[in-house]
Amino acid sequence: MVRFDIHDHRHALKQLKDTGETSLWENRKNISCPVCEDPFTRLFTMSEDKMIFPENDGARFCLLRDDDAIHLFRH
């Protein structure tokens, strides 16, 4: 199973928003997406098991689910 631990990459991420159930991060050091290996621009993390997203703006998204959270990477 591929895992992504925010704490391992905290030095390279800037937290933009935290609601307690979701958080939004900016990738400041070109960390690679664990799904496709391309650098991502933003990381959205949620602890809920489901969420509806509005239609995107044409950007590519990669989704990673691990034991603790769902991570959504925007390219």
C-alpha cells in the first residue's frame, strides 16, 4: 500500500486551511505525488469517508486513500 504522511513532508508544505476534518496544503518544494510521481501544487486531506466535489476547472486530480485519511492531489 502506498502511504503519504504529511508529517514526513511538513518542512515542504504550507498549511493554507484546517477545519479539523479537512486541510489544504501548498507544495513549496515540488514534492512528487505518490500516485503518479509528478509534482503536485496543492494537497487536500480529509478524514471523512465521503465528500462531493463540484466540477473541476480542468485540472488533473490524483486520489490516495490510506488508513488515516484521503489525500487529493491537484496538478
